Amino acid sequence: MLSKAFSSILPDLTIDEAIEVSKIYSIS
């Protein structure tokens, strides 16, 4: 769910970067 949103908003992010970003958002 979140990964789809991130991929559509930030298509330049790699999968690893998207995972790191989602971790940060899930913590905050």
C-alpha cells in the first residue's frame, strides 16, 4: 500500500531507498 504511494510520488527512488523511507514514516 505505502510502497505503491511512494513509487507513484517518488519514482526515482530505488526499492531499498523506498524501504528506508517507509521505515522512517512508519516510526514517526
